[in-house]
Amino acid sequence: MRAVALDVHFSLGYVYWSDVTENKIKRSCIDGKNVTIINDNVGVCDGLAVEWKSSQLYWTDTTNNKISASDLEGNNIRILVSASLDEPRGIALDPEQG
């Protein structure tokens, strides 16, 4: 395992991270127990962000040059940006401004 991107949902007690060796996004409890695969169909994910207000997960994919989102369980995946990107890496959210 090689975790690169990481974010936390404090009120739910979850840690989310990207494993760039397995090309997966994973989640566990803050104590490290109950590891769950959230997305197993992602390229190299260098940026990951949890939006706790709307319960959404956002990530970058440098392999496929896109930014995507899903709910916190990995369902309802949608591509937000896939044009004019060259290896997107970091991602930051502004929950107050949407």
C-alpha cells in the first residue's frame, strides 16, 4: 500500500485515502479498523477531499486527467471535469460557497 492523498470526516469518524499502488480509494474508521474500498476504478489519485456538509467525496485522477465525485460510500460517481486538465493533483473545497 502507498497512501498519497488523505482526508478525514471527523463527525463520522472516517479516514479516506488513495492507495496509488492498488489504484483504489479506501476508507476506515479513525482507529484503522473496518477498511472499505470506496472506489476500485480510479487511476493515480494525488488529491482527495471530503465535503462534510453535503457528504461528498472529491478526487483527482492524474492517469485519466479528470476530477470526479461520489457520495461517501462511493456511489453515484460522476466526472466533474475532464477537459483541459494535465495531471490534476491537488484539490481544495469551499463548502460555504458550494
